[in-house]
Amino acid sequence: MEPLSLFDTDLQPVPRLPGGDAVGVSVAPAARPASPPRLPTAATGPTLLAVDGNSLAHRAFHAYGQVGITDGSGGDRGGVYGFLALLAALGDITAADAVVVGFDCRDSSARRDRWSGYKAQRPPKDPALYALFDVVTGVLADLGVTVVQPPGWEADDVLGSAAAAAEAAGWRAVLATSDRDAFCLVSDTTTVLRLRSGIGNAVSVDRARLRREVGVTPEQYTEFAALRGDTSDNLPGVSGIGPARAKALFAAYDAVAHAAADPLGCRSVLGPGPGQALLDDVAADDSRFHRNVTLMTIRRDLPLDVEACRPTATPHAVARCCSDWGVPGLAARLAVVFAAAETWVPPGDADAPPT
């Protein structure tokens, strides 16, 4: 289990709202800090934070799921606390104007329908983790946070569609996930905040960082991953080609199709054995490369209205929700990010309503 500081010390959003953080104590309106910490990006405009809910729930469950945090009736609320604390921190450090949380569909999988081996090696999830999914989606609904769980598709597809919708609306997008597959979504308006152990260790990935550390462009990343394979999804890559050789190939060619059209050069870059293995694979009916590209390609066309993802709750509604779900101590942190800004008219203003 990860240390408790994952959600206490590391995830304190700054600045916090003045006043108390529990129901019954005054909660100030959720005004934005004057100079919030912002992730590097060339884009301007409002910011949409799109979150991989499965990734956050897994981290919260394993870090806080059994540490004795309970609600008033004795129900376990550790996982809920961890999930919301991390979500509040993400909203705070990204200065998000709107938030959407995506979850994998639990009833069906379009990718598994296409290839039965997709994620087939994974053991069944702990029923308590499924219970946490159910609870956090209920909490998010009460907070007014947009939740998308598309039939047959995954959280990655929600993030991809959120990035496309944000770009079309003139917004910037920050995608919070631990899944490297999202690197293909990086653009001039989209960065990936890759989650690791503790919010302080999260890494912001833009075009320059991806090129520097992985060696490919976002447009090349899906083919790069397809060559390398992904053991976590039970997708073996092309024989003899790992990250180093795949990087070398994309330094010489823009795409695998260009390498396949140049057999001599392909074998020269990869070596005779791996080069011929790639040439044979892309020409085969059961090509691992083409299968992987199909399964790794993230949807970007799910319907999503970025304006509808803006917060709508009042700070006091956030406080009541936190009390109802047994996590009153998070009210102030969540109100900073997930409460709509309230209009306050100073006393003596000519337009003020009568008191």
C-alpha cells in the first residue's frame, strides 16, 4: 500500500478557501487564486481537465481503501476520500475551468469483441473496487461533475474525445491518466498529466517532452506502441522490436508503411532479423502490428459538450455533499475547484438589492 501522504501531504491544493472545511462552518465562494500554478502549454483559453476515473479509483483503493476512514454509520470511506482528494488536487494545479471524468464500460468491450485476447490475462477485479466505482460516480453526480461511461468503450476514449472537443471549442485540455496510450493525444492544445506515485511525481507531457524522452511525435506514438507491444493489455509486439528499435525506426521513417516500402532500409535500421520480422508481419493476414494499431487507437468522436462540464454547484452544496458521503473534511478543497463562482455585490453598491 502506498503511504498515506499520497493524499494528505502531497495533495494539499494551494491556496485553500478561507474558513472551515466542514458542514456548519462558513465556506467562502470558490474564487480562483490570482496566479494559479499552470501546466506548460502554448494554448490559451479555458482549460478542460479530463480525468481517467479508473486510474484514480485504482490508486485511491490501494492507497486508502482499508485505512479505517469511515462515515457516520461506520461505512468505509477511505477510497472515496482518496479519490476526491486526488481529484481536487488535479483540478487545483491545472486551474481547470471545467472537468469531465471518464470510466471504462463494465458491461461490454468493443476492443475485446474485435480480439478476444484483449486484456484477457488480467485477474478479476476485487468486488470492493467495483463498489468504489459505484460510490464515486454517485458522489461526482452529487457534486455536479460530468461523468462519461460510454457503452463498449473506455476512459481513454473519453479523454480522446474530450481533447478533440476542447480543441474544436478553442479550449486547452489537460488529460490526467497513468496510461501511456494517451501520449498519442498530445497536441498544441493538449497536454497529458501522467499520474505516478503521489501528485508531486506527476509528469506533464507535451510535444517537446514526448519527443525528448520517448523519441517520437504524438502522431507516431500509436504505431510506436503497436511495434513495442503492451503486456498490460496482453498485446505482444512485433518479434525482436522493443522501444529502442522502434525509436530508431521512427527516427528514420515517419510511419511504418514508409519503412515497409523500403525493405533494404528497414532491415538496415532494425537489423536483418527484426527488420525482416517487421516486413513479414505487416504483410501477414494476422499481423500483430495492424491488430495492435486497431486496438490501441483511441476514439476522438464521442459526443461531449465542454461548456456542460463547467461547475454548477454552490460551495454550500459541495459542503452538504461531502457531509452526506462521509468526507466533510474535503469540503473546502473540493469547493475551490468544483463550485461555480458566485456573484457577490459589495455593500453600498448602487446595483445591490435591498437588504
